[in-house]
Amino acid sequence: MTDSLDYLWPVNREMRLMKAGGSIERAITNNIKAFLQFKETVTVLN
């Protein structure tokens, strides 16, 4: 049932993609912003 969840895919558990972007700190900051936007969307829908 959870096999299709992309956070379970090995590539999404690695930091290689963030590292390739040149800045793990910047990637984390962008991820936080994206999560907060997502959170607002979910809150509005509920």
C-alpha cells in the first residue's frame, strides 16, 4: 500500500539532489517555504 509513496523512494531520502543544487541550506529553506505554503492550502481546505 505504501510502496508508491515517493518519500519512500531511495532517491528522495538522499541529499544528493540538494547537494547538486550547490547549497543544502538553501534547499532546506526552500523546502520549509514550500511546506508552509502547503500547510496554508490544507488549512484553508479544511
